Amino acid sequence: MTDTITRIDNLEEQVDELLEFCRRLSNENRDLRAQLQQLATERSGLIEQKEKVRTQVESMNTRLRSMEKA
């Protein structure tokens, strides 16, 4: 009987550890999803910024070429 109780206690401990591990994974997953969203937003902003700069550089290049021809 004592062996059965010990095995049940061990099993309960393992289940508790598994539950805690699942909670930690869930929290980590939530944090990673938030970080991914933040990085995606930042990436979008950087792409937009890059396009603005590219347009400005192309405009300056066009103006310089027209100044060379004049």
C-alpha cells in the first residue's frame, strides 16, 4: 500500500511539474508573439522609410542630371 501511495505522490509531482512547464511555455509563447508583432511593425516602418529615402535619392539624381545638361 505504501508503494502505491509513493507512486501516486510521484505522479502528482510530475503532473505539477508538467503543468508549470506548460505555463512557462505559454507565457514565453505569448511574449514571443508580442515581440514578433513589434518587430513586424518596426520592419514595416523601416521599409516605408527606405522607400521615402529611395524616392528622394532618385529625385536628387534626376535633378543633378538635368543640371549637368544645362
